Amino acid sequence: MQITKTPKTIKQKPRVCAYARVSTDKLDQANSLVVQTDYWNRMFTQDPDVEYIGLFTDDGISGKHMKNRKGLNDMLAIARNGEIDAIYVKSISRFARNYTEITAVIRELRDMGVPIIFEKEGIDTLDPKCNLILSVMSSMAEEELNSMSKNARWATRKRFAEGSIELAKIYGYDYSKGKLTINPTEAEVVRLIFKLFRDGNGTRKIGMILDEMGYKPYHGGRWSANSIRGMLHNEKYIGDSLLQKSIYELKARRTNHGEVEQYYVENSHEPIVSREDFALAQKILAEKRSKYCAGQNGKRLYPLSGKIICGECGKTFKRKTCAKGTNYENIKWACLYKETKGKTACCSNDIKDEVITALLIEAYNESLGYKPYGDNDNGVERLKALLDTEKELRALRVKGYITDALYQEKSTAILEEIRALEESIKTTNKKIDMSKYKESAVLNDEMADFLIRAVVKEWTVTFEFKNGCKITKTYTNGRAGNVNGKLCKHKTEN
């Protein structure tokens, strides 16, 4: 009898790797990275039971976001290819400080059967019992980062208060060792921009002139109206520095609108533009803002400026003249975002000025007779009745007289009415002075003031007024035979 020998299956060693991160490139942190590297190398290179893939590191990188951490992303890419069986990290804070990102990565690796071992905390992410402690520890790591960020911001503001200036590269200057020195070539362009603006050219026109002359902005490409407007506003060009222009929160940087104190330092560096030319530019900018910008420093150029809102993307509508100089000339309002980015960015419809004006006059006159619940005791009584109904409904569900599905359907409707009623009563309690709002057959300032917003969406306009009244009107932009703003072709009978 012949005996066949089956070769012994050799069990594959688990493939492990380690990850280490330090957040700055200071000497003590660099030494910390050296220590971590030596620690993991000694642990795994001398272990015959594992296959050590190596150490992935990020040196001088913050743990707030993962997208810029090459070492971490390289490691995750290899894990996704099925080439890693376990990942070792010194502690949760060394892996990441953003709880949302930690959770997402752990969930992905769990699905692949790859655990992360956090040595300091003694956590194996494949162990279901670790969920709660991991959530707490991750939140603590994120809170520590937030605290560090707040401390850094406090230190920066303290330096600002003491007159310490932190400059950065801007067009017109060269930046070196914390100082700005004039770049002669770029400085001439800056002076040209102020001159062109002083001579009556708009920011868009100035950009076109600079493009034609072959000048390039700091980051290349073409000059934009926004970048030129920013330069005209920038006090750096007269040698001064306004500190704390923006606020950095944990998630993003945003403009400081007075939430945090600002500091103004004069003569912090050499100027490019005279103070007289800069002051004149600010005066012209203020006049343009007062004339064209809704609600800023004066009366609107048009009564509805800034009040017509796109129901598709949420941006405001702008007034424009179409087919100018022809027999078909007309004035329309169109979504600013659609006008800027194109039809693929927003699918909203334009509305003729005469159409929205007529609809507003009609809706305004109707709204003056609006009597919200809060005008009398009916509102309060209705609110009490709804609350009692919701309470009874809950009791019926507890006793098993109605199903959970029916309870959910009925209670949702009741709660929506309660919220709407509370909002109506709240609006009425503001005690709007209605004496100055009178019926009118023409559009006037009082009518525009009474209007909060007009939301245009899918061939309807919803007018919202200060007394809480909302009125929706449908519209078309054409004459008889028009459907949804488009002329229909009528068949001719033979």
C-alpha cells in the first residue's frame, strides 16, 4: 500500500506595523520620535512570531486632520491592500486628535479585520468592549487639542495686545525673517491699481487692464475683482497693520466681525501707497457700497435688493437688464450664483422685475389683514389643546390601544403644528408697529421694509412678512400662452 505524505502547512506569521507621530519639529519632539522608532524596532525585529513590516511616521504634523499626514495615509493604503494584520500605536493622541476621523478609520479597519492596538490605554479595537472607553478617550484627545488651540490663540492675542506684529507675504512686498520689504516691480502694479481705481475704473475693469498688460497676481492666473478689492482695502500698503482680522476655530478660519478685539499698529513697515491715496480709495469704496450693496451704509439702490432669495441654492438674486437697446429690453432678477457659475451650478429660474413687483404688491396688501394665533387668546388656547392631544396620544400608545407607527404619524403632525404655532406667537409678541404699513397700489419703501424675504423656487415666490405671514404666488414671465415662463406653440387649424 502506497502512503501519500501531505506537506505540513506552514502558518503565516501575522504582519504587523507601528505608527508614530509628533506634532512639531522642535528638538525635544524629534528626540521623542527617535525614542518611539527605537522602541518599536526593538519590540518587533526581535520577535520571531511576527513579520515586522516597519514603522510609519509623521514628523512635525498636527493630529487635527488626517488628510495631510503622508505616513498615516501610506499605512492605511497598504492595509486596504490586505498587507497588514495589526497596527500598533503608542497612544490614542499619537494616532489622531479628531474623534470623527478616529472613529471612521477604526470602523474601516474593523471591517477588514485589522485591529489597532493602543499600547498606553490597553485597547484592542477589535474587542467590542472597547467601544465606550475608546469614545471617551478619543473625545478627551480632541478636547485636549481644542484646549491647546485656545491657548495658542490666547498667546497670539496677548502678543497682538503688546504690539507684536506677525507679518506674512503679500503682493508688493518680499517677506523674509518676519519682515516686509518692498518689491519694486510688484509695488508699481499696486500703485497702478490705486491710480486706476481713483480714475474711475471698477475692480473688474482694473483686472482686465492688468491681464492685458501681462501682469500676474501673486498666485498666478488672472486678476479677479475680489483680489483687487482686497488690495484696495488692505492697510498694509500704507505701512500699517491691522491685527486679528480673522478668527481661527478648531474647524476653520473665518472673518472677525468684532467677536474678538482687533489691534491697529501704525508704521509697522515701509509703505507703498500714500495715506491720501488710500483714504480716497476707502471713500470711493464706501460710496459704491452705499449705492449698490443692500442694507449697508444707506438706502438700497433698488427696494428689493438683497431680499430676493434663490430657493435652490440659497444665494441672493441680482437685478439685470436683458436685451438692452433692443425692442425686447426687459429687467429681470436672477440668482447671483447661477450668473457667476453657470446653469450647471444652480437650476433656478429668473423672474421679471415687473412680475415680482406686481406679486409683492398683491401679497403685501393681503398680509396686512393677517391675524396670527398670537393676536388673541385663540392661539394660546389652541396651543394648550395640541399639548393635551399629544399627551393623550402618548398614553394610548403606552396602553397598547394604538400602534407605534400610528402614534409616530399623528404625533409628528401635532408637533409640527405646535412648532409653527409657537413661532407665530413668538413673532406676534415682538409687537410690530403696523401703523406705518398701509395698503398701496405701487411698490414703496414701507412695503419693502415690511418684507423679510421673497424666496423664488420652481415658478413660485413665497413672500415672508414681519407679522409672520407667508404667502406663496405662482408666476410666469411671458404673456398669454406662456407656460412656466416659456411661450407655447399653438397649432393652426386647417
